[in-house]
Amino acid sequence: MLKQKRALVTGSTSGIGLAIARALHAEGVEIVLNGLGEEDEIAKLREELDADFNGANLMDPHAIAAMMEEVGPVDILVNNAGMQHVAPVEEFPPEKWDAVIALNLSAVFHTTRAAVPGMKEKGWGRIINTASAHSLAASPFKSAYVATKHAVAGFTKTIALELAQSGVTANCISPGYVWTPLVENQIPDTMKARGLSREEVINDILLAKQPTKKFVQPEEVGAMAVFLCSEAAGNVTGANWSIDGGWTAE
Ligand code: NAD
């Protein structure tokens, strides 16, 4: 069913976005990659996925507008690019706050507003926003991240209602901890903020959240995205799907 479809997956040069792009590609979806990275790594990914690429910096609304213009209409929009910054609120650098808001939240609005008219015209579309367990629950020292992920969940519900009769669905996927560079890179700041060793951060902070005591696999998130794009998921809209090893059940 997905063979004639075209998807833009933001932040797909790494981690969860790459896994979603791979999973959609395996279903025959034409992929447009976006993200940062080394030129030769990106060239390899383009070849692997037979994909187009646009390297727009999603913190810049003008760059997003230019990307959406260049990419043209898409059937599937996966807003996945995101960043983390870990610090107590009184030490949280204002420029980091602005950066997290720009990438994790405002970019989702800018791509969505540009993609929706084409989806409405076709009477079919899928918008998937990678939110987080942090769209449902908080952790200390992640004020900007938690604020943006809660906001993305609210934004997704709102557009799902606006688009409810148009054939376009909008949903969040909310992973718990997935072992990607985003998680690995926050370990040093978490060690500093909490005065813990690397092992203590992994076992006592990260995996402590997940009753399964396992990291979520990027491929599992990819499979969930494929289902949300399927015809069988046509009535799933405005939902926030957890894939968090039981974290938010507690
Ligand atoms: P990652 O760091 O592996 O990948 C982030 C992607 O975003 C990369 O492709 C990167 O190049 C891209 N990116 C970063 N800044 C960008 C910018 N300014 N413009 C364009 N692209 C940019 O991270 P990940 O863990 O795969 O995270 C992907 C999404 O999943 C994020 O929204 C994150 O908040 C969310 N998430 C991750 C986890 C986790 O445990 N890893 C859990 C819940 C939610």
C-alpha cells in the first residue's frame, strides 16, 4: 500500500529517524532524508535508501521554507529531528533553551504547515511526530526538552482534529530511552548534574525509568511508524503511542 508514497523524515541521518527511513524504504516508500552529518556518510545513506536529501538546518524557519519548497508535496511527514540539553533550570543557558524550542517544537509547526495543503489536496496523508516519554512525564534537568515534547503532543492532537475529515492522520510516537547518539551524548552532563558515574547514569537513571530494563530498539520505532502509515491505521489519529518499556505505565 505504501509503494506510491513519498516521505520526508527529518533528522534521518542518525538514530530513530534513520531507522524510520529504513523501515519505510523497506515498504517501498520513496524517502527524502534530512539532517546533519558528514558528506560521505550522507552519500552512503542516500545510496542505501535510494533517497533524496535536503540538509536544511531546522532551527531556521527560512531554511525550512526553502526545504519544503524544494522537496514539494509529500504523502508522509515524519517530524523527528530533536535535541536535548541537560542542566538545572537556573543554569540553563537561554540560547540552549531557544535552540531546543526551535528544533523540537517550532520546526514541527513550520514543516507541517507547509506539508498539509498537498496532503489535503490528495485526500491522504500521514504526519508522525517523534515526541517522547517526556511528552507524558518529566525528569529533572530537562526543562526545555520536556516542555517541547509536551507541546508537540498538544500540537499533534490539535492538527489531528483540524484534519480529521481530510484523510490525513497526525500522531505522536513516544519512545522511552533508545540507545542513539542523543542519549549517549547526554550522559556526561547528567553525570555532572547528578554527581554520578557513567554506569550509575545508565543503570540508575536511564534504565531505572524502564520496567523492562532494556533500551528500546530504533527498529521497533520504525515498525510502529510503518503501521501508522498503513491503511489499517486510518482511524488512528490524535494519538500518542508509547514505546517505552512500561515507563509511563508507572
Ligand atoms: P540523534 O541525535 O541520533 O538524531 C537526531 C537527528 O536530528 C540527526 O539526524 C541530526 O542530524 C538531526 N538534527 C539535529 N539538529 C538538527 C538541525 N538543526 N537541523 C536538522 N537536523 C538536525 O537522536 P535520536 O535519539 O534518534 O532522536 C530523534 C528524535 O527522537 C528526537 O526528536 C528525540 O527527542 C526523540 N527521542 C529520542 C529518544 C532516545 O532515547 N534516543 C527518546 C524519546 C524521543
